[in-house]
Amino acid sequence: DIQMTQSPSAMSASVGDRVTITCRASQGISNYLAWFQQKPGKVPKRLIYAASSLQSGVPSRFSGSGSGTEFTLTIGSLQPEDFATYYCLQSNSYPFTFGGGTKVEIK
Amino acid sequence: VQLVESGGGLVQPGGSLRLSCAASGFTFSSYWMSWVRQAPGKGLEWVANIKQDGSAKYYVDSVKGRFTISRDNTKNSMYLQMDSLGAEDTAVYYCAREGALSFWGQGTLVTVSS
């Protein structure tokens, strides 16, 4: 199975900060990588697919990059509504696997 | 796009449960469909998915041989038959569209406990 390692597992940041979350795959997954946001008690929401494609309706401050084994989710300027947990998902090979999550908290 | 799960509840260890996912707002028969679960206070875990015509199905190792995914395109519905349930299966179960999970339902809670 492909292991997805997210870092950091948690972070504190301020409104307006630029935030970067990394996801590393244990083997190459091309660009079969998606990013999700989950707020407490809510359903996960896809932000990015195919490593860098922005989901329709998602603010442009969110961006994704990477290919192969290393991927990054960047929030250009953190907003109050962005405090949440973020997950990556690889869909290159079965079983699909999620990263462990990154909780972004208010500093 | 709307996905509505149902069928969750409390079940004893070793018991069975069948989850349903009713889809609307899109051409159901054109999409892979998936199940994802989240244990209380834990991260997301991909469980299974099924091809548009049901000819291909994939599972995470921990549910192979116990869970069966299926779909009925005439009813715009997907199912997850869960047998030999254990405490480790306690989770909110979500259905989602496509392998890359573009849209999610609200989830249904499955609790395995005596």
C-alpha cells in the first residue's frame, strides 16, 4: 500500500499568514493527489484534484502543486474560515490512502 | 449533486448492516462511486469503490471478505453490505462521487457495540 505522510500534523497560524502543508507518498503517484478540508462536525470538502486543479467554487487563495512523491497545499492568505483539518488522498493505486491530516489552528 | 446515506445504527459485534447511498442531480451511471469512513476523533479512511457498471470493485484490506459494495443504476443507488462487524468498524460512513471524491454525502453513523 502507498503510505501518505502529511506534515505538519498540526500548526498554529494567524489570519493573513501564508500556510504550506506537505504530503509525501511512499512511491510515485504521478498527479493522482487530492486535498480536502474538514471543519469540526462537518463533511469533508474537496479543494484540489489532480494535484493542482482548483475545485469549482473554492477560493483562489488555495493552490496545490507537486508530482511524483511530494505535494504541497498552500493557502495564500489564511482567512478565519480556513481553520480546519486538511487531508491529502492518493488515488493512483489501490487501496486509495489518505494522509493523517493537518490541523490548522488559530495562533 | 446530492448524496444521501442511510442505514446506519447500533449493531452488536459480529452483526451485519446494509448502508445505502441515494444519488440525485447527476447521471449516476456515469461515475465511479466510493465509500469512506471516519472513526470518532480519527482521520479519514477510504473503504471501497465501484465502477460505473459494477464490473470492478476495490476494497481496503481491513474490510475485504466482510464488506460488499454494490450499486443499482436503475435506482441511482449504491450500497455497502457490512458483515462480521467489529468495534473497529465504528465510524461515520460517507458515500462520495468518483474515485477522487468530488462530492460527499452527510454520512451515516455506524456503532458496533454490545
